[in-house]
Amino acid sequence: MLNIGPALSETVEFFSGFRCKLYFIDLFDDLPGLNAGTEDRPSPQQIFSKSLQFPGDTRIDLCLFWDLFNFLDREAITALLNTLRPHLHGDSLAHGFAVHSRRTEQCGKLYGIQELDRLSTRPRPASLPGYNPYNQGQLEKMLDCFRVTRSVLLPDSRLELLLRAKL
């Protein structure tokens, strides 16, 4: 299981009931450098290659992207997927949040898993830089190694997306 974000205690506790390997990688701390790489900064691909170093035989069954895609530009999303692709398999699943309208305000929450059918949320300590969300159609075109299997419109104009790898 790959959780893109901080290791919240409730998520660790939830997965402790399963026989699995957990990877928690908080890419949100790297946001200022992930978009629009310049000559004096590493490219998004270099950042992801360094941050997402898995043993070569690692296969990820579940990716929890949370709202990361709302903060990445197209180049960074492509770089992230290129880095993950070798570790996905045909039954890999993913979860993330998108927006129904690009005018949707930044949510400002950290997410975790409380129970099998319930997420936990808590406020982020501060707003994140680079908020530039994509609607579902735009995001689906960029997520070339995943297909949306289900989307649910939430009351605050956000979308909860369930994804399956397409390899």
C-alpha cells in the first residue's frame, strides 16, 4: 500500500490489521519544487525517482493519492505515473479526490482511513502552494495508467475517485 501523504496514526492502525507492507511518502512537502522545474531545481521526474524508490520487485496493490493531483501540473502528474508504472499490476487500485468545477476552493484537509468504510480528516497546518485542480475529464486524460471505475460527487463540489490500473 502506498499512501501519498503523512502517516496518520489511524491509517497505520487500520492497516496493522492486514498482512501488508506500507509505504508512506509525503510528497506534499515537495510541492514547491514539483511543478515547472527549472534549470536550478530538479525536474519532477528526478524528485519522484528519488522519493519513490522501491525495491525492483515491489508491486503496489493500493495507491492513496488523496488530493495530490489538485496540486500538480501535467508534467508532474506524468512524472509521478512514469515512476509508479513499473510497480503497478492489473489489479492495482487507487483512490483520490478531484473537483467537479475548477473553481472549487482548496479543501485544506489531511486524510486517513478510520475504518473500512470511513475516512478520517483533520485540518492541514497551512494552505498548500500550487493549487490548480483539474476536473474529472481533464484528470482522466492525464491518468493514462489508471481508469476511473467509480466517481462520487461530494457536497463541497469535490469528487471522490476510485481507480484501477490499466496496463
